[in-house]
Amino acid sequence: MKRIAIYNIKPEMILAKEVYSRDGRLLLCKGSALNQEWVDKLADYGIPTVYVEGGSAGNEVSVEGSKPAKGMEELKRMYQGNVPDMITIEVREEAERVVQEIMQDVKTGRLIKTNKARKVVENIVTQLINNRHIVGKLADIRILDDYTFAHSVNVCILSISTGIIMGYSKIRLRELGIGALLHDVGKMRIPDEILNKRGPLTEKEFEEIKKHTILGYELLSEHPDITSNAARISIQHHECYNGSGYPWGVRDEEVHEYSKIVAIADVYDALTADRVYKNAILPYEAMEIIIASSGYQFDPKTLRLFVENSEIYPVGSTVELSTGDVGMVVNVNRALPTRPVVKLIIDADGKDITKEMQIDLMNNTTIFVKKILNFRKKAGL
Ligand SMILES: [Fe+2]
């Protein structure tokens, strides 16, 4: 079984797992043969990836069909590994299931099962620490299923990854992780007709939505095993560095570091999760939007760490450029990792480039990385 992006689905591929809509309805049964009609429907439903039979389990991005050129076959042989797993499918699925259960409990007025959430966070912390040598830690989760619950899990993973970069102890990682996992739990106390409304919200409706921060804090602070710093994430994750956020409009020094991390992870994941929609945002665009908000929406110090360590196109990864050329990343600009130096390998016509040719995307701003074809682990690890 392998997970592939829906735009890489080939006719007659067999579905290895059921596909559910955001509201939990069964859309496709396991064993179904996929076709173009269903690919279009999945895109309409906002589902970017599915599991199909064959290959190994993992968060794989299929490179099939990217380029039929002979050079591509060689590249595929050179880079046998696929996108590395930071988190196993089992841990991710369990995390999404637990978030779903907790959200449902909150909706029906039951208490949050914090022990289950703590176990999920513990598993994520352990796997992220064990896999921290794998490069591509942010990029490898950017094509996740856009189910409601996947977002909470993604924000949790991104936040813990950032906490690891910042040198947090395990205790702090757990504290950050549980607050990140449950940061939007207050949304379950917002009426469905507002929460699920399609189209723009009225000012009054937006005021209602804003209350999810306070409601979340109230829910989480009821639990003695959720620390105040973890609970504070729910009330502070929409506050901005310059004081223009909500609910209180507090400024930088009044916002806890955990909340600053989750604020960035929340926006980054929301931007990249929309890739199958008409207004698809590529990872480099999401990162550049976030970088542009430094000092306004986001704390520059926390953001710099998030961006510098994201290595969204790490050295050694193979990328396709907007020109159609394929190349290997040979250098990363730490301040702007979305614009690496790429050594060209195959041209847009699929022909091998034998002459040494490098392109620095910092100096060629009209060209960008269209997609990652493969990652590579850090040398020597
Ligand atoms: Fe939120």
C-alpha cells in the first residue's frame, strides 16, 4: 500500500483504503478501481491523497508520469528511496482518530479524553526525535489528506518539529504537542452553520468564529493534566506579533513561545493543504507568504527558525522547475530556502544536460521549484 497524490492516479489503480468525505461519509470503498471521473470528484471533495495498492507503506509522492524521458528513468534509479516517513501511517491514523473522538466528545458535551491525546503526542514526539536526521521534515507532510482532523495532527507534528529545532526537552515537547493537537478544540462549540458556511462570513459570524479561542481555553483549562502553557495555545494561536490578532490583540511579549510556534504551523498547514483546489498554493508560495508576514503576523525569531530549518528543498533533492527542467539542489540559501541553487540535469524536452549548468533561484525570481521529485537523506546519517 502506498499513499499517492490524486493527480498521480493512473486508470485502474486499486484503492487500498476507504475514502471518507470531511463530514465522515464513505465516498469510495476499499478495492475500487479508480478512474478520471473519481479523480475529479476527489478533487471536488478536497481530498488530495489516497492509498492505493502496491509499493511500500509511507507518505510517498509518486514520480510516475512526471516525465517519460529516459533521463528520468535514470534519476529514479539514482534515488530509489521515496519521501521519508517522519511519522508512520499507524501513528498518524491513530492521532487523527483520537482528534476526531475528542472533537465529537466536545460537541456532545463530554469531557476530553486527555489520556488518549497524551499517548498520541508521546508517540509523535518519540518518532520525530528518532527521525530527526531525515531531511525534508516539513515538506514530507505537505500533501496530507485535507480532512478536518488531519489539520490538527499536522499542526501538532509541525510544532513539535519546531520545538525539537529549538532544543526543547521532552517535557516541553509534550506540553507543546498537546496544546497544538487541541488548539482548535473550541471550534466544536461554534454552531455548524457558521463553521461550515461556504462563502464569505459576515462580520457577526466572524465574531462568533473568533470565540473558538476563548472556548478552547475554557475547555482545556478544566483539565488538571493540561498545563496552563499548553491551554494558553488555544487562546493565543490567532494573536499577532504586532497586536492585530484576536481575541485580545496582545503583542509579542505577551504571547507565549508555544503559541507563536503553533500560529506559524497553523497557517503554513492551512495554506499547503489547499493544493488540490483551484487556488492551489505550492509549498514555496506558502513559505514566501509566511516569510512576508514576519514582524506583522509572526514573531521574526520563531519564524526564522521555522523557515531556516524547514529545508523544503534540501541539498540532494531532485526538483522540477517551472521551466520544465529537472535538476538537483546543490545549495540552499538559509534565509530563503524556497529559492535554492539547482544544478540542471534534464532539460524541458527530456534530454540529458551534459554541460555543467547551475541556476540560482535567488537571482532568477521568475523561475521557481514546481515540485519535488525526490528527497535525499543528509550525507553521513
Ligand atoms: Fe484557530
